[in-house]
Amino acid sequence: MSKASPPLLLVEDGPLTLVSTQAALEHEGYKVVAARHSASALDALDQPYCGLITDIRLPGPLDGWDIAREARARWPDIPVVYVTGEGEEDWPEKGVPGSLILQKPYSAGKLLAAVGQVIHEETATHHR
């Protein structure tokens, strides 16, 4: 899968985290569509993505767990990386299968490794 297309969907309500994460991903060649709350994330799911990176705690009626489940309902093979400052213990129960979780604060390197891992696994699964 090319880093250039389709884009990644990044859902993060923290402005500084959003900007720094988007910059790190774009520096690595990914196109990024950013959403700061659940409503804009749901609106953005009308197009396919090479992956979803979502904070768990979000303003709005839905959290990151909900966004990932909705993304998988629309795009069953979308790779998912959760990021969180809390709630990691809920991941086995609430996370979608094949997802990864990163505890905040995380380095750009760890994020890029996680994104690469889930995208590579999804691509390998569909090209066997």
C-alpha cells in the first residue's frame, strides 16, 4: 500500500497533539485528514482510508472506541491505532480486532512504527 493514497484519518481533540502527529505523519509521506471531534470524524468516514488513528477520549457523543467500530462497519479492513492517556485497560474488551494501542505521551517514532505495522499487516493479509 502506498503512503500517498488513500489518506490516514487522524482523530485527536488535543490541538498540539493533532498538529504534531499530523506533521510527523506527513513528514513520512502520508496524506492525513484530521478531525477534532467525533461528529467530524463520522462525516469524514464517507471516503476510504489506509488507516485510522484515534484518541479514545473525544468531545461529542461518541468516543474513539465508537469511531473505530463505525469505521470498521463502513470499511471492514481499515487498520486502527488507538492513542490514549487513559483507558488502555479497556482495549481488550472495547478495541476492534487487529488494532494497536499507544499510551500517551508517545514518540513520533512509536506512532509511525504502529501505523506501519497495522497497515503492513492489513496489506499482507489481503495480498496472500
